Amino acid sequence: MLLGVLRLGDEAVPAAVRTEIERRAKRAVQRGAIYVTLDRLEAKGLLTSRVSDADGAGSRPRRSYKVTSRGLHALRRALGEVERMRAGIKSLLPEPE
């Protein structure tokens, strides 16, 4: 989720985050799961959000998200852990037929 928000930058609204995750993970993501997770990450201080004014008649205000410095630190740490786990594993995997 943090990677999706980071990748989208100023366009990190929940619908776009969902689309980004679905596109990259190649699987469906429930809409409710996006909102719950964004709320939890914000409560932990890993994201901040802001509500923009409605764009025009009939439109609603949009909440966009941004990764905080604490969130960036958590991302760096998690990616480092993945790299450490991945190191040396390629030689253990058989080549595809």
C-alpha cells in the first residue's frame, strides 16, 4: 500500500491506489480493504492525508494520501529485509523448463 501511494505521488487517491495495486499484483483488491488499510497506515503515522475541494458541480471532495518520513523509513527497512531474505536464493531455485 505504501509503495502504491509513493508511486502515485499527488494522484494517490484511494481509487487510484487500488488500481495501482491491482495492476502490479495482478489480482483483485476489495475496495473496503483499501480504505481500512489507508486509515490504519495514517493512524500509525506512515501516511498523511488531505481533502481537496470538490472540482465542480456534483463532485465530491477527494482525499489524497502521501507517505510520511516515518513511512519512507518503514519502506526502506522492509525492502532491505526482503533483499536480505532474497540474497542467495536464486541459486537454490531450479531453472524453469
